[in-house]
Amino acid sequence: MLIQWRRVILRLFCTLHIRLEDQIMMFRTDNQCCRVKSGIGRVRKSIYFFCFASIFGTLLYYFLVECNVDYRNFNNSEYIPLIWKWDSSQSPVNKLAKPLHTREHANYLVVYDYIAADKFYLGNSTVTLTTQGTYEFLHHVEQLCLRWKAPVSITVYAPGLNFYPVVRRILYLRRCRHPCLKANVTWHLIVDKAHAPTQEDTLKAREMPVNCQNDTSNFINFRKTHKLSYPINLARNVARKMARTHYVLASDIELYPSLDLVPRFLDMVLEQNVSSPHVYVLPVFEVEKNSKVPETKKELLEMMSSKKAVFFHKLVCDTCHKFPDRDRWLKTTPPENSMTIFSTVKHAPPWEPFYIGTNNEPPFHENFTWEGKMNKFPQVLEMCFMDYDFCILDNAFLVHSPGIKRIDRASERRRAPYAVNNTKLYRLLRRDLTRKYRPRFNCMK
């Protein structure tokens, strides 16, 4: 095929060359004969060189690019890039760059790509799980990494004296735990400007020695002792913004995904042709303390039937995560190696779904704190006004780390002032969205 293709090109250019030579010779005179022949020789050499360069360039492109590129041309995606798979030596963010990539944001200092994963992905080659947390929750990252088997972007809030314990725990996970943490997890930091370490200390902290035999440290929760609120939506936005892949799952650090979710999802979207704005929803569940987290829908359904698993926040805020037709979802048993869309619905408050989407979705509203609750709902409300479709997946789900959550009265009293503030902010936001977008009845409940 290559030889035939080359002959076609050479025949094309040779025909062009003959026509050009004929045109030139038509205007020759005896006095100009030698000059014209010399010009023809130059033209002939130029054409031959151009043919050779075209063939050589095509072959070089094929062997250096095409053989190493994975194309996934999704009909439902406006972003169809080339997929470059880089190793650690090629990754531009893998180097400990100086100076640090930092940015001030209100009362915080954000350090982007503080410690980058060794593997680097772009475009539609995979899906990035984006999440956030504080020191107390970092032990969940290893399980996330093992189950997700794809890039993870995580933002850690490390105020004041918690900075060094957080960095030490990150280094311990990278150096002493499963290799997937070093390969796939990229870490970003948020610190308070009032308690931020110097840039020199921030750089040096990455080189701290770690004892793999003992990861304990004298941790004192600086945030609680100083009564600082947790900027959860800023952390979510940082982790999502720094994802290099087109598709992202903005999730919480304690939510474990079902197995083989990423390859099944990528295979599924290849077959989809959805033009309207949309996201792919993952149903969420809880299991009893000390229970094994289910890996497949079959295992999940068995635990649901034996009452060892319940819908997420069933005893705290059942309506907040009650997706449409969830009882019928429990009755469907698709083949384990497949994934399809169970149903496509519009949003109805106060549903706060977790979904696979892109960075084209609205950012999380950063003035809503974790303590004030309903911090995800403003973003989903805006998506409702934008007339998004929510495609519920049938063979993919998230499960909270073991332990069914119940209402904690003491925590409710402590968080009450923050909840009042979030409620006020929500009302103002709803008013602004009503002015910005065409009002929709189901968005105003």
C-alpha cells in the first residue's frame, strides 16, 4: 500500500513537472535557451526534493506519532484532541519546578502541582478522579488509587502547623505504600496566607526524610483549634482545574468507585451521540461498618437485599441523593463487563448527584463552606438552569467508606451558624441565576 501510495504522489508531481516544463519551453528563444534549461533544471530538482521531503515526513510522522497515539473520537465531545501518553521522563509537571506554581485566592494560597504523578495523561485517553481532603482523610487515597486505576488529582487543605504533617504523610504514601500512588496521584495544597510557610520552606519540605516503618506523627488539628472553616469548593475547583484529561469525576475522598469503571465508561461514550449539555451520574451507597466495600453491582445488590448497604445519606438527608427511579435501578442486572445509560433525566432539587463530566461545567461556588452543608447544590442548581441532562449509569456506582452515617446532634449545633450563612448565600445565588437564565419551574423548588 505504501509503494502504491508513493507512486500516485510521484505521478501527480511528475505530471505537474512536465506541464510546467512545457509552459516554460513555449517562451524560450535561441538566446535564452541555456538560461531556460538551467531554470528547468532548478525546477526539476525542487520538485524532486519536495516529493522526497513529503514522503520522508509522512513516514516519520507515522512511526513517531501514529504508532504511539490512542485516538478516541467521541461523537458527543466537542474536545477531540490527540492523545499523547507520556512517561515520567517526558512529563513537564513531574519535575520539581522552581519557582512553585502558586496563586493567592482570597485568604488562601494555592500551590498547584506541588507533587506531581509520574504518569501523565491528556485528552480522552482516560478519566481523572478529582477530590479533596485534610490530613485525617489521606489514608483513603490508597484505596481510591487501587480501585480507580487512572489519574487522581487531589487538593489537601494544610493550614498553619498542619503543613509539615500533611507533606510528610504525602511523602510516606508516595515512597512507602502502593506504587500506584507515585504513578497516578498528583497533589495540590491550600494554606492560609496568614500562616503560610515561605516558598523556600515549601520547596524543602518535599525533600523531607520519611520513615516507612513508622508513619505516626503528633498531629494536632490546626483547623479545629483555630476554628477555621474548610474551603471545600475551592479545593474541588483546584483539583478539577488541574486535571489534564477531558473527562473528570469530581468526587469526595471517602467515596470508593466500582471496579473497572474507567475503561467501561470510555467504551460506552464511544457509542453515544448526545448533543445537549449532559453529565454521567454515579449512584452512591453506604455500607455497614467493618463491611467489605462491594466491587461490582452484583455484590452491591446482594448487600442491599441483606440490609448491609443503604442509599447514601439514607439516615441523614435521603432526598439529597435520591436519584429518579432508584428502586428500578436495583432491579436491573446488566452484564458485568458492560456499561450503559440507565435513564436520562433533568435535575430536581434538592438532588446533589456525583457525576463524570468535564471542566466545561460551572465551577463550584467557593463562598459556600463545608460546615454550612449544601455546598455542592449551588453548582448543580446552575446546571439545572442551563438545562443539563443527567445520564444515570446502570453499572457504575460509588460507595462511602464503611460506616453508615447518622445525625450527630453536637455536630449539627456546631455547624448551625455556617448553615445559616450558606442558606443566605443560596437564596442570593438563586435570585442571580433566575435573572441570568431563563427560569425553569423544576429549578425553583
